Amino acid sequence: MPLTLARRGLMFVLSSPSGAGKTTLSHMLLQAEQNIELSVSVTTRPARPGERDHVDYHFIDKPQFAAHVAKYELLEWAEVFGNSYGTPRAPVEQALSAGRDVLFDIDWQGTRQLKASCAADLVTVFILPPSAEALRQRLLKRGQDSEVVVASRMSKAASEISHWAEYDYILVNEDLDESLTSIRAILDAERLKRERRKVDLAALVERLDKELISTGINPSV
């Protein structure tokens, strides 16, 4: 039976301009990986067709959102296109302590706030579209927004993309399956980092040291 070392969970952020693929890739990653769960954000925006309360988002009103902010119950929060979004603190901290990874589908503003307070647990990935036209076509294909809203999102994209250098990893999403493979490779590598498993690794090394000494081999020589 393979040896499994306990570790602290990590916070895995996917960000992109609207339409570049972060939400689709988030859903694909959740289906492909067992030990990761989605951080369900609170938001003041109305639900889109097909979205479910407490599954896709916690849909709340502005006074409720303000109360969460005042009580420091959000790890991060931001206003995007006139609506507020935030990450509830308690479920994230519970998951990390239990060794489960948490996936975040948030923008650069939220990522910057997480980096300021949770840098040791954070891994960030920024997803770029292959071209501006590809981004526009993806936004139109979703069929969720009017031409005016699509134009607004395209205008906002340049500002969002300007923050790419703040992220640990950058992916150009030309093909969803290839992008998913890259994201899983990043996740696997980050899970193996020494600092995420240092408690159990220290115990393992100590045991190996004692076993080697008992065989007459001095590992320090």
C-alpha cells in the first residue's frame, strides 16, 4: 500500500477576463479531481439562467453583503460590473485544516487580497484567451449578455489582462482539454511541495533516520 502523507490544503485560484474559460475549466477540474472543492462566493448580482443558490453562488442582497464585510467574515471581496462578490472565510479555513484543496473562481482584485493575507496557502493561475476575437466569440456564444454588455466586458478585459504578471502561472486557453491537463499538472506539483507536507515529512525523515541507525548505517556520514 503506498505511503500517504497528510498535508495542509491549498487555495487554488483561477482568474481570467470574462469569457476566457475560467468557469468552464473550474467545472472540468472539479469533475476530474477528488480532493478539491469549490469556494462558493456570496454575490449581490441576480442569478443567471441555470444557476442554483448555495451551489453556484450564495445570492444575497447588499445589506447582507455589507454585514459580512463589517464582521470580517469574508477572506476577500470586490465589486465587478456594479455587483459585489466575496469569499466566506469559515468554510475555506475548515477545508484547508482538513487537508482539502479549495478552488477559487475570482478576479485579480480578490486574488490580490488573498495574497496579502493567505500567501503561504495560495497558488494562482491566470488564463488568457488566444486572441481578442476569440474572446468576443466566446462571450457571444454564451448567449447570456446583450451586445452592449459584451462590449463592456471586452473593454474591461484589457484592464484585467494587465494584471497577468501578478500570478504564479499563465495559461493560454486555446483548447480546453489541453488547458485542463496543464492545470492538473500545476496542482499535482504544488501538492508535493515540501512546505505543504512538512509536519509529516519531518516525522518520516526522523523514522528513516532511526531505522538507518538501527541497521548500523550512520546517515550523517
